[in-house]
Amino acid sequence: MSQTVKDFISTYITNGTAVGIVEFDSRAYERAPIRVIKSEVDRNNLIASVPTSAGGGTNIGAGINKCREVCIL
């Protein structure tokens, strides 16, 4: 799954796009704050924030709530 996310970022996230990463298992965590991608360096920094392995549970509700929290700035 992480390779798919990395490929998606590389291929579809264009300059000028605002994006961040939230990870969740039994709780949710902000892996990368929302930022506007302005260069390949920004894109590679975002890719470096993609989790490389799955943790525990699948509390998607916590993940959605964290997304809402970080999007309301």
C-alpha cells in the first residue's frame, strides 16, 4: 500500500496542490502537515512521510476526525 501512495504522490500531486498525510491505527496521527507542493523537493519530502508499514487496528473514524481537525486551520 505504501508504494501505491508514493506512486500516487509522484504521478498525480501537481505543483500548487495542498496535501498532508494522516496515519491511523487504533488512534490517528498527523504524519505530514498540509502544505502546498511547489517543487520536486516538496514532493519528495511528502513521499518520505508515507508510513512504510501497517500498525495495529483500523479506527478509520479516528483517521477521519484527525483529517477534519487538520483541515480546519
